[in-house]
Amino acid sequence: MKNSCKIYLTALIAFGISLLVGACNGNEKSQFKFGTLELPILDGSLCGAPFYVAKEKGFFAEEGIDAKLIAADGETRKLGLSKGTYALTNSDFQFFQAIENGVDIKIVDGIHIGCIKVLVKKGSPYEKASDLKGKKIAVDEIGGTPHQAASLWLSLGGVSTKPEDHQVEFLPYADGNLALEALEQGQIDAAAIWDPLASAYEKSGKADVIMDVATDPVFDGRYCCFIYVSAKILKEEPAKIAALLRAIHKAESWIAEHPEETVEIIAEGKYSEIEDKPLAVELIKSYVYTSVEQRKALGRDVKGDLRYFSEQLKKIGYLTQDPDAFVTNLYEEVDLNK
């Protein structure tokens, strides 16, 4: 009889625990209305600050998203967006050609200005784009953001970046530190590098900056990084895209008020290699993250910037479509109240 009671009590307790665990799991699932979303954001740069902050400060969770930040190269991100594997990522105009050729991806917002520099060895005679004609330039990947930014700058400076013209050679270095080591040893002539690594290397006294996306006339005052989304998901699940954007906007507003804490979050999460925190804070401020209200006050114009870059890219042969028609297809405003 006693053994029967023990067995009964044990079973009852186990059943109660299972109900409790089930309830907790149910609450956890219900917290994330939109489930788990992989966002291909991780690239070691400070550009992803709003995504890192949205993750660590719980802004994604507040919007019902269990965000998993992952790393992926440009081609993987492009294909993932077009298929609906990924809902959203950040990038500059490196996807423009693919979109012109029919890949169904949309830009829905801008993020910030600045973040990439072209470096040459300290004391180098190279001072402008035309000086790099016939030279070797390191980038993180062919088709990646530094490659595209450098290509536009060079092309508008009189240097063709078409491979068949052989006026410049781009060499991919997945590790920015290796690119800078190659620069120091004279194996390359210049390097297009993400911040904070680029600025840290300049500050060390080993390099000169001959192009800064934040201040160069080609890019000055314009969004250099944009938010790309899957057109498939935007059409089928607009509320999901709206939730992602609301979380990112919350993060941008928070960054504007807390640049020092932002750097701490990035450093502690190892999202970017930060050895000089004051420098990183300076860079975060220079990117001018703002609230939606501040954007309006500053006169920021995402669609206008997209038209500018598409026009410039057409001039140098990267695009063939009429800029207005291209931007009409490229840009879509999202209703954040969905």
C-alpha cells in the first residue's frame, strides 16, 4: 500500500512539473510572435550597432522577435533575401546590380553615414583616386561593401574598375588585419577597410586616410548603409518587417543618447574588435545615428540618396536603368503601424 502511494505521488509530482514546464515554454513561445529570425548582420564592423543594441537591449524581443545575428557573405545574404530565408540585412549599394537584373529585394530605410576608409601606408605618395591607377587594393570580399564604395570613388575619380580595363586590381582579404599587414609590407598599395579597424590603424601612425566615406564629396552627408529586406516576406508578412524596423529605430534612438554604453555593448558582445573604446565612441557619434524625429529635422532623404547613388553608378556603367525607374522598384516605404 505504501509503495503504491509513493508511486502515485511520484507520478503526480512528475505530471505537475511537466505542466509547469509546458506552461513556461508556452509563455516563452508566445513572447516571440514572429518566432526566431536569422539576421545576417555580423561582419565585424560598427555599422551593425543598431542590430547589436536591439538584440542586447531587448528591442527585438519587445517586438516579438527572437533575433539570431549571424555572419554571411554578400552572395549568401543576397540569395537568402531573395528566397525569403532571411527577412532583413544591412548593406550599401552592392546589391543594386542584382536588383536591376531581377532579384526581388527592397530597400526600406537608411541607417547611418560613414564607416569605411581607404588607407595607404604612412608617407605614401598616393593622395587621391587617380593616384591608384595600376595599383593593388585590398578589400574584404569582391562585391562587398568596401569594394563597392572604393569602386565608386575610384570610377568617379577617373580610374576604371572594370576588370577588363586592368586599371586597378582588387585583392580579397577576409581578415582586415592581414590586409593591413600586407599594406605595411608593401604587398598592396591601398586597403578599403571597415571601422573601427581602419581608424585604429590610422591612429597608430602607420597609415594615411585618402578616402573617408563619412566626409568624401562622393558620399558626404548621405546614407551609406541601408536596410534591405526580402520582397517576398515584405509582401506576405509586412507586420514582421514593420516589427523589425521598429526595433531598429528604438536602437538608433538609444544609441544617439548612449554612445558610450553602445560601445560597451559591442565590446562585451564581441561584435566588433574594439581596442580603443574612446575612438569607437567617437566613430559611433560620427555615424550620426538618430531618432525618426531627428532624421526629419536633419532633412535625411533615403529615396533621394538612393537616386543619387543609382545615378552615379549608371554614369560609371554599373547600372543601365533610368535612375528614377530603378529607385521606384528598389525603394518601398513600410507602414510601421502594422
